[in-house]
Amino acid sequence: MKSGILKKVTAMTLASAMALTSLTACSGGSDPGSDTSAPAQSGDSQDASEAAQDGSEAADAGTSGGTDGGTIMWLSNLSSGAQYEAALAYGEAVANAFGFDFAVVYADSFNDPNGNLTAVQNGMTSDIVGIVASQDGGIQNILDEYPDLYVAGYNTDMNAIYGNEESGGGTAAAVMDYENFLGTIADGYYDGAKAGEQYAQAVIDKGYKRVAVIGFPSYAYPTTPVADAAFRETIEEYNQTADEPIEVVGDMKVLEFAPLEESWFLEEGNSDLDAIVAICAGTTFVYPTMKSAQANGTCSADTKLITSGFDSEESIMDDIGDDKAISYLSISPVEDIGYAVALVAKAVKGELYSDYTANERIESIQFTIDSAEDIAAVREKSLLCTVDVNNALITPQEWVDVASYADLKALIQSDQSSMDALLNK
């Protein structure tokens, strides 16, 4: 593990719903390197977790030393892969810059409240002063058990707390009134409609005319049907004035956390698509099947994949961008974890920004990879692939130097952590 973090893993398993193979890291080394994060799709059930079995078999990282402010714990929804490794290294660096150590425990694989509480309990030590949580299940339980700890969310929409516009709050809406809950930065958009509009714009910009949609079930990812509906509405609006309309073939194919079956391409209209829009971890659950079907002649060789998340297997990265099979990927910047760490660190120090009035849920900008130039930059000089904090687009010290809550939000929602910034680095 980078930066001297020591990790003790107790009977850790991949979540059955998100089982993945060990893949090659970005650098081409021998470390595992797979990631399947699905932006803006967390909700109450499953947050694309690769966590320890049942949450009770949590893994904990020892502190790095050299700080005296205590330890900030990360309740992680990932346990391996490029995004996990980079976030862990960067989270530690930001925590150290504030004078804290950094540790990780692995959240329950199905975001079960009791499982997440157990993971925190198993990793709790006397020096833990705050938590960065990447799942929303059990946040109220955790805060009730540890009322002196500050909690901020990272890479989760905290839908169990905030709910949606219709509900006005989730099943744990009471947490919004807890003074030591500091809000969250979502994994992309917490509004599924914005995600759907983004995918639709990618289809329009790339000139695709026949597309299909694939996603995870709504019981686990409640924003998926919202994204699907917004995607179709945006395409329909475009078609009203388009010289050549775009056809969306069939209803959204729902994957029950298993890879797409190749027989899907034998269904009417699916063999000659211009693109598949995967509102899920498409590089893991759709891409392998698509490539197999193309090799077998049941899927057009010209079909492209538009999706979210990132997979660092070399052969997959070789197939991203321009005229490659994966023509569009969107992920949230790794630097987002700095937002949550900064909030917790400032609160623990008793220095919470004077303009901070109440917790809120904010969206992340999108880090979009859709060209050969983009993926080359990611592989060569991004924090995501090099796991080198010196390659971060926001330095750890910049978080320390932020003087106000408004500036904190402006920093993480600026173009500073965008693909354009990486290309110009």
C-alpha cells in the first residue's frame, strides 16, 4: 500500500453482487487494478461496493505516523482497484496535511445499516476522531453510537438521508438535523435526470442513431430509472428538430448484478446498434459480453459503449477513445475525497468555516474520458493511474489553505480537477 499505510485484512471477500476478477494496474504492474464505480447511483441498498463480507469482516488500516490530531476513518465502498488505491493515498495525504492520520474500513457489501455499523465498530480505536463515509446505510446508527464523531460523505448521494425531491428526505432524514453530520459530495450527479441528460448529449455529440440502454435494478439504484427516462426525453426533444432522428431500441435492459448475457444481442434490434448506453459499471458488466458478441458476429463490430466508472486493465484501457469500443467514460475525480476530509478535519479542530451553516449534498464535476488523448493522459500523469499524490490536480495543501465553505465548494466544483486540467498539466 502506498504512503506507508499498513492494511490488515480479515477474511475479505468481493461482494457477490459485484464480483470482479483481479486485473492489471494502470502502471502495468502486478497489483490488482479493477474499478467499477457507477456515478450518481448509490441509494439505500448497494453502492457499487467491493466490501468485506457482511460488513462485520472489515479491514482496517493502521495509521501512517507523524501526526498528532487523531485519525480520520474512511468507511469505503471499494476494497481494491485504481480508484480505491488513488483515493486511499490521496485521502491520507490530505488528512496528513491537516495533522491527522487516515485509516480505512470496508463497508457492508449490500449497504446494510447494521453491517456498516459493525464495520465501524470493528475498526474503532481510541484515536478515531471522524469518519468519511462512502455508503449511506447506517449513518444514523453510527452517529447515535458515536455522538462525538463528525461524519462527511464522499462518493455517495446519501439518499437514505436526503431522499429525492418528491420524498423530501430519506428513511434516515433525521440525520439532516445532526450537528456532527457535515453533508456529502455525491459520486457524480445525485439527480438521475442530469446523468440521463449527460448520456444523451454524448450520443448526440457522437452522431449515433441507434442506441439501447442497460442499467442496474431500481431497488438498488433508485436513480437509474430516472436517468433512463431523462435520457429518452432528451433524445426525443432532439428528434423534434433533427434531420435524422435517434432511435432508442426497446426498454432498458436490467442487469441483476450479473454480466450481460450474449443472447441479448440476438433479440430484435440489438445486433446492429451504434451504441450501448450502460447506466452501470459497463466496463465490467457489458464490455466483455459486447466484445465476445462482436467476435462471434452477433453484435456489429461498430457498436460502441458509453458508460461510467473506470477499469484499469490494460486491454480495456487500450480500447478506450476515438474509434475504439469504449467511446465515452465518465467518472468522478479522485480528488473529491479531499472535500470530505477537509470538512471533518476542520470540524474536529473546532475551525469549521464561518460561512458553514448546515450540511448539504453537493454534486461532483464529471471527469470525462472520450478520446485517445484523454486516456493517454490518464495513464501517464493522473493520480488515478499513477497513485502518485504529486499528480493530484488539487494539492493536499490547497485544501488546508481554503478559508471559507464557499471556497471549499468552489474548489472541488471548479475545472481544476477536470480532464481539461489534466491535459493542460
